[in-house]
Amino acid sequence: MPDFLPMATLDMLRRRAELLRQVRQFFDSRGFLEVETPVLSHDVVVDQHLEPLSVTLFADAREPERGKKLWLQTSPEFAMKRLLVAGATAIYQVTRAFRGGEAGGRHNPEFTIVEWYRVGDDYAAGMSLLEDLAREILQLGTPERLTYREAFLRYAQVDPYTATQEQLFAVAGMNSTPYVTVPNRDRDGLLNVILACLVEEHLGCGRPTILYDYPASQSALARVRPAHPPVAERFELYVHGIELANGYHELLDPAVLRERNRDNNAARAAAGKYPLPEESRLLAAMDHALPACSGCALGFDRLVMVATGAKSIQEVMAFPMERA
């Protein structure tokens, strides 16, 4: 096939457009306001595992080294939360997001993301809204809810909270694939390998699964709930073993986010990665007061994959990276 042609068929693109209309209708019918925020920003999510792409703006093409570095967004989260501080109460967005170092049948460095926030929603309400979206758009039944711990006990026969790191390493090492490397006994790294190799393939089979109550060390921008052990109020939607969405009962404390940013940059440095800017306009907005809310981000391309039975993300994109 000539490389100037799209990867997705025109029938696939028609189905994709119809799914996008359905997603917009879902939020519009519930009183959400569709918004647009910058794809290019001074700020960016500080995450140990996400690799944002930078862009240099320069006024004089003869001196590009004097240009200003900005970041292509891995998610519209920061700017959307600033809108909540400004008084918005229920917002959603369909936009492009960018993440470097991600490739394969479920990844493209540039992808379409659907993200939403609603003020006043707690943890349960955030999961319920995601359940409603999955049921209405995919029509695969009401999702089951399964805690992170329950999933590990059921499918990997190991408790992610009480197992020693040596035990986790043994489980990860015995069950990893040639495509998944086992890290040097880093607890979260080991848990991620076990999740990828033993647990995920069982999630969302028969009906969608919402996995929730993640380890506190994997909280990202979610609140941590005191418990034994503490858990992050974070939830993810899986269908046919594919992660489609990631949601949080949102963190409100800017001091905690500053601490997480420092910790994530320290982990990035230890892994030989470049640092990311720790201060942001989101933090300034949170200092002013971010209202209590729940939010979620959904990978729209993966949603199209699941809805159409496509085997790879490239099949549902007109021009994935190799054709861009």
C-alpha cells in the first residue's frame, strides 16, 4: 500500500466519527460544557513514566538556541483544572495529546484524548459517570468493579500490599514476557509487570471492568485515602484487557502535589531522565483553591479499537506516526 494513503479505511473513519458524536452527545446531554485548552504550554505533568515532548519557540530563526521551551501536553488536565478554579462546574474536552517513547499496537505518540471534570463529584460519582459512559457507548453491559488488590489475588495469586519485594520479583520474573522487562526490585515496577503480564488480560472480558483503589505510591494526581494500607482514589476502565480510561478523585492540596513533583523528578533523575518543571500555573490555581471534583481521561483511539474489533490502534487512525 502506498504510504501516502491512510491506514484506516473510510468505513472505519465514518464509524470513528459516529463514536465521537456519541461521546459528545453523552456529555452535552448531562450539561457539560465543551472547552478547548492549549496543546502547547509552559507547564506539564511531572510523572516518572510519561515522557512529554518539548517544542522550542524562537523569534529569530538565526538564533534558535535562544528560544523558549514549551511542552506538548500529555493530557489537558492542568488547564482544565484552572477552568474549574475560574468557576466552571462540569467540563469536557476532545483534543490531541502527545507522549514520547510510546509505540506499539495500542500506542501512538500523538493520540486523541477525551477528558472531563465535574465539581462536587466524589470517588463513587466519578466511577458511576465512567460506568454510564461505558455502558452507553460500548453497550457491553454494566461494568464490574474490582479493587486492585482483588484483581491481583484473583489473577496473580499474590497480595500487592503484603507480599515482600522478593515475592513480587519472583512472580514477575516467572511470568514476564520477552516484551516486558523486570526492573531491579522496584516495588511499583514489579507491580506494573505483574499487572501487564498476569492481570490485565482478564479485565473487561465478558463485560467492562473498573479497577480501583490503587496503591498510594501510584496516586499520580489522585487523593490518597487513609486505610490499612492507604490507597489512591484512582480508577481505570478496562475492556478486553485494554485500558481505556484513567480517573481520579482529584487531589486538592498543592503542598502534596509539590512533594509528588519533587519525588517524581528525583525518580526521573535516578533513571537517567530529564527533569520536568515542578512549578506550574495549576499549582498557583490550587493555592487559590481547586474545588472538590472528580475527573477522568479516556483514550478515544482505544475506544474505537474496542468498539470496532480493530487489532491495533493504527487501524483506527487516518495517519498514525509511520504515515504522518
